[in-house]
Amino acid sequence: MKPVIYAFLSATLAFSSSYATAANSDVINISGTEYETGLHKALYQVKERQYAEAFPELLKYAKYGDKYAQNIVGTYLIDGLGTEENVFEGLVWLGVALEQRETKWKKNYEALTANLTAEQKNAVEQKTAEYKEKYGSQAQFISCRMQQEKTGSNLRVHRCHKIRDTSDQVKVRVYN
């Protein structure tokens, strides 16, 4: 009898926690043009080394699921550019960004995590999994697939992009 009760309690807790997560978020639509304009402005600030101005916008887009923004936010957090240094949080964002299978990003992540203890790696992996539930491809309406590079070669690369509807709107899940 006790195993049945424990199984029921586990199922109930799992359901209520997933419901709580869903209840704390809203899905909004943003014009694709508005979305791209804001992201490109933040990326321009990165190029111009305006780290403090770029970081808040990049963090917003990282939370919207943009893989480039997630990678840059992770790097900024590790290096303390435009924000306070937070290596743990930076590694978590870099881990989320790896949904886009960029070889350079993966090598960088592996180099940064190579000397972590098993306990530290486990903590980073657990937090990364939590972030993927909120800011990963599936949660943030992102499509990741192989596509041909724009350079004119036949090289195919893995890219992640916001899914646009027929009226050029993108969906974003925001958390309260």
C-alpha cells in the first residue's frame, strides 16, 4: 500500500510543479520585425563594445531563447563584461546555447568545464536543465535544424531560429 501512496504523491507533486511553472509564464506575440530590430541593436552594441548597454537587452533575448544571445550572455557573465562576474551562471547560459550545435561554442564550454569537480559539473548540468525548461528551444518556440550556410558554399550548419507565423509574429514565453 505504501508504494502506491508514494507513487501517487510523486505524480501529484510532479503535476503541481509543472502546473506552477506554466502558471508563472505568459506567451506573448511580438512582430518579427520588432524582435529582429531589438536583437540586432543589441548585437551592434556588442560589436561596438558597449557591454553595459548590450547586456540587459542580450539577457532579454537570451530568455526569449536566442542562442547567440545566450552564448554572449554566458561569456559576459564569465568575464564580467557589462555585468558582475558570475562564472556559474555564465556556464549555465553557455550550456543552454549549446542547443545550437556550434563546434566553437562546444569546445569553449568543454575547456571551461574541464577542471570542474563532479559536484560542480552536476550543479551546472542541473541548473542548465532548469534553464532549458524555461529558455530552451522547445519552451521558447525555436526551430533548430541543419541549413546551408549563406556564404555560397554547400556547407550545412545547425542553426536555431524563432518560429514565425503567417503574419510574421513570433511567440515568446515570459516568466512572472
